[in-house]
Amino acid sequence: MDCGKFDPSEFYSIIFFEKDGAHNNKIPYHIQLAICKDNELNELLGNITIAQGDVVLNIHESLLKKTEDAKTPDSYTNRILKDAMNLIL
């Protein structure tokens, strides 16, 4: 498949993937996450709203903890933030 062309069969396979009896555990959030991770699908379907798709987290890199910071003990603020993030997720 040429990267510049859209193959409708790929889109249909994603849409009907959930209807397959062996894959009943897929929820709209999984479909939304797959669309966001795929560049071509995100370009095509990036502006649509998926019912019950929930919110895809997009955390800026500067807010993420760096690996060298993981070696230092957590401060009180970091523990509070981690607890808050665990409640959200």
C-alpha cells in the first residue's frame, strides 16, 4: 500500500473489529486510542468524536518525570501528584 493513498478496507477492518465475536472486550476507548496512534487514521478521523471514547491523555514531555529523577526519593508533592494521577487513571 502506498503511504499517500487511503485503503478503505483498513478503515472497515477497524470499524468491524469490535463486532467480531472473539474480540468483544474492545471498547470505544481502544478504537479511539488506535486512531490517535496511527498517523493516517488520525489524519482522516482526528476531528471526529467517538461516543464513550473517553479522553486520551496527552501529557507534555516537560511534565513527565525523567529517568534520572527516578533515582532520587520522592518529595511530598510528587507523592501527592502520583496519587492524584492514579485516581484519574
